[in-house]
Amino acid sequence: MLNFLSYSIASATARVPDWSSRDSMKLITWIGLLIVAVAAGGILLMYLRRRMNDRESGIHAPGSLMDELRRMRREGLLSEAEYEASRRAAVAKLAADMSAPKPGASGQSAQRVPRAAPVKAPVPPRRCVEPRSARLARPGFDLTGEPLPKPVDDGN
């Protein structure tokens, strides 16, 4: 048994390759390139995801729309009245988008609902909620139905 253990230890140590500094530098270079490739892939995925989400939700930079409208007016493609109507519509849509809650933020659906002015409802008086099995006495009486004793005046 001892011979077997000494043979297996000797054969295991004999299989370890002799690394040169050149091989070590190749390995470090490949590991570094792999790390850079993974980081670049992650950044690319984040960029593509953001771009796809912006395209799906129809969000465009408000400045680019206004620049496009100004260019069209300058080139004569839009009249002054059409430009003003388009500008007002864009501003109204942007204001509505800014005031509307984000879908999914508080469990609401993706459909946008215009906001109305908040109305304060009358607040009902607070009551102690008792279970149905609890007995409640009328004011001035105890649970047996007898009237409560009158308060004693100490003369203070």
C-alpha cells in the first residue's frame, strides 16, 4: 500500500508542466483580453437595451422634435400656423407625459389616464372596530344594561 501511495504521488508531481515566464505572459494576456471582451459585451448590451426601450416607448428627445419643426418652417414645408399648432401639440404631449405616472411604478396599467384635480372626501369619524362577538353597551350604561354610577364630586 505504501508503494502505491509513493508511486501515485511521484506520478502526480511528474505531470506538472514546467511553466516558463513566456507561457505565463500568454496566459495573463488571454485572461486580460477575455475580461475586456466581457466588459465590452456588457456595455454593448446595456446600450442596445436602452435604445430598444426608448424606441418601444416612443420617447424621443424633445429638442430634436422642435429642431425638426423649426427646420421644416425655415425650409417652407410648414406654414407659420402649422408650426404653431404642431409646437403647441408637442408641448401639451410632453407636459402630459411628464405628469402621468410611469407604468408599473405603482401597479397601474400602461394606459395613461389624464389627471383630475384631487377632491378631498369628508373623513368619517374613527371608530374602534370590535369583533362581532364583542358586546357593546349604550352610552351611560354598563354591559348588563344598568346605568353607570354618577361621578362623585370631591369638592376640588
